[in-house]
Amino acid sequence: MIRLAIRCRAELADRVLTDLLELVPGGVEEERGGAWVEYAIYGPPGEIPSLPELEAAAGDGLVEISTTEIPDDWADRWRDFHEPVSIAGGRIVVRPSWEDGAAVDDAVDIVIEPGQAFGTGAHATTRMCLELLLALADAGEASGPLADLGTGSGVLAIAAAKLGFAPVSGCDSEPAALEAAAANSAANGVELELHRVNLREQAPPCARALVANLTAPLLEATAARIAVPPRVLICSGLLASEAERVRAALARAGIEPVAERSRGEWGALLCRAR
Ligand SMILES: C[S@@+](CC[C@H](N)C(=O)[O-])C[C@H]1O[C@@H](n2cnc3c(N)ncnc32)[C@H](O)[C@@H]1O
């Protein structure tokens, strides 16, 4: 097993992470120093991205790339990095199967097996989507069909189904993500319709509610292909500095933001059809 560490400049780390996650949707380990952030990828030789791919992803944020062979306890190390994630004071808990269930009564308890696809619940962009889904549920709007664009591990689709949306579908361009979402939906006892869709080239599925935790360029491309504006759209994955571009693309699709959130450099929008 190889540990490949990409150390980058702290001020460019969010940008590097976005590009790395396109290469490694399974997620990365993160370690912070003073002026640097290190992202590490684990995998067998031949199944990890090549150095040129990583250098291109890190761009001018790159400090250094190093490779270490790690012994057989890697699975335990991987587990150490995945603790339960608590949203809105524990009203939603996303946890790996080896951690105990939610402590708060009536909490939405979501079990996600980490490591196969993006979406352990820990990333700021995922957390903001979960908070906004909860806000819709609190407003009595968690019903009817919902489509999760770029479903990854299926975490948002599973949360939506547990909050009351139905039917819930998820799409992703990565077969590994769809496999992970199928396994996770079964582990959570919810039904998801899963489709392989490349949102760079294909229209997103139609639904009255959409949730899309994607990068800003992909959000823009997706907005351009929305035929019928959804009643409600949650989008995340944009850097705060990219919000204007995404707003403009949404406006062209007849969709307008009605609330926004930010965490660190990341932004999320709750939008409605105009
Ligand atoms: C940031 S992750 C979001 C995962 C999960 N929904 C969450 O919120 O944690 C983005 C997902 O979009 C998928 N994706 C990337 N490019 C895509 C494309 N062109 N078409 C469809 N899905 C894509 C990735 O495979 C990844 O699973």
C-alpha cells in the first residue's frame, strides 16, 4: 500500500483539494502545518493517480509530493480519520458503521462506509447541504421527488430520503461512486434510483427538488442544461469567490438564490424557481 502526500500552500489548499477530489473521489486525508496543508491518498501501486496528474491538480499551490510505503495497519489508520459528523447540534449524524449510533432523540442517523466515494459528511460543502436539507424539512418542504447531482457516497440522497423526500435519485459519472451509493443506501434501508450521468455532457435528471454539491464550473454547465427550473435547488461546492458566476448561470436557467451560507472559503446557495 502506498501513501502519496501532496503538500501545498495553505492559501491555495481549498482550490487544490477541489482539483484533487476530481482525481480521487474516494477522499483524502488532511494534515495542516503552519504555511502548508498536506493531502494524502492511500492505494495500491497502479491504482493511485500519476505524479503528472497530481502536479497538474496542485498547480502553483504545490510545495512537494512524497511517496511512502505503509505497512499492513493502513486500514486502522484510515479508520482513525473517520469520526462521526454531527450536523445542527446532532439532528443529523453521519457515521462510519464501526461508530455508535446517534445520541439525540429523533436524530437522522446515516451510516456511510468511508473510502469508496466522496461524502463522509465531514467536508464543509456536504455539511452545508445537509443543513439546508434540514431547513427544508423544518419548513415542511421535505416531500416529493429529489435528485442528488454528483451523489458520491449517496450521503445527501440518503439524508433526503430519511427526511421525507420520495422518490430520491442520485447520479454520478463515477461507477465507484454509484457502487458506494448503492451499498450505503442498502445499509441505511432507503431506496435510491441511481444513474450514471456525466453532467459535463448530459442534462441533469428532472425533479422538483435538486441538490448539487459540485464544483463551480460543473454547476454552471449543469445550470445551462436545466430544462425546467426545479421548485428548490441546493447547490454547494463553490468557492465564495465563485458565487457571482454561479448566480449568473442560475439566473439564466430561471433560478434565483434565496439564502446563502459560507464556511471558510466555501459557499452554498438555497435557490428557488423565479
Ligand atoms: C464534491 S463530491 C459530492 C459528493 C456528495 N454529494 C457530498 O455532498 O458529499 C462531487 C461528486 O460529483 C461527481 N462528479 C464529478 N464530475 C462529475 C460529472 N461530470 N458528472 C457527474 N458527476 C460528477 C464526483 O464523482 C463526486 O462524487
